Amino acid sequence: MAENTTKQALVVVDVQVSVMAASIDAPEVIERIRGLVERARATGVPVIWVRHHAEDLVLGTPEWQIVPELVPAKDEPIVEKAYGDSFAETDLAERLADVAAKSIVLCGAQSDACIRSTFYGGMYRGFPMTLVGDAHTTEDMSQWGVGYSPQQAIEMINMQAQYTRLPGLSGAVVAAADVFVG
């Protein structure tokens, strides 16, 4: 395993059975995330998993589990959360400190909810954030009055992430094929 000289961590958010079942392009996104996880492990970049629970996503149920195509290694922490922002009332910041991560590469679901919230949560906590633009997804939210398509939601968060700036920090968007290579 190579040394992680960039002090990054890959944070994989909510790639759970029911979440991915409802999301667009899930098989392709899961495959891209699988590739990211494999390359992160091969280059010494720590992988941290995040798993959501809620009234409709009950702890311990088959639907709550991480999809079977993605298996956390025994030494990779799984952070349990109840809010969109993966930092809110969790130990994610501590898990990042444990691996000396200074920046985050982010992927998973749902683009217009937990990915957006975690992206900004990381920025506001001082982490440079890199969103993997083709490795996050979402579902059709029109039943809740949302007037945009899932694809438009993905495009919007990618655009916002690319141009987000805070004092001393910036967001970035990259393609999965360009992460943890070379």
C-alpha cells in the first residue's frame, strides 16, 4: 500500500440498499464508487463510510445496510448519522482526525440532501472538499414538490461545489476516473 501523502480521506455517504434503489443511475454510480474505494485503499487513502438512519430507514434492517457491491474493510469506520450533514451529532470529525485527514473526497447519495449538506458541513468545519461529480446520485423528489429532475439536482450540486469558496478554502469537482490515480 502506498503512503497517503496528500492527507485525504474518501468519505462514502449513504450508499444503502433503499437509498440506492430509489436513485437514478445507481448501478453506474455504485461501480464508480467501488473503483474509488479500491484505488483509495491501494494508495493508502483512508475510507470512511457514512450510513443514515431515520423513521423510514430503520437501523439494522436490510434496507439500511450498505449495498452488497460495496463492503467496508474491517478497519474502515462506519459513521452512523441521523441528519443530512454527516458531521452533525456524529464522530466523523474524530474519525477524520484519527487518520490525520486534512481534506475530503466525497461521494454517495443523495446529491440534493446528504451530499450537499456534508459538502458544506465539511467546508464550514475547515476541510477542503472535493466532490466526485459522477459518483453521487439522487432520487426523483417531485412528489415532495421539487421542480427539478434528479439529473438537474446532480448538475446543480456539481456546479455549486465547483465554485464554493470560503476564506482559505475551496471546493472542487472531479471525475471518478481522475481520483487516486498516478
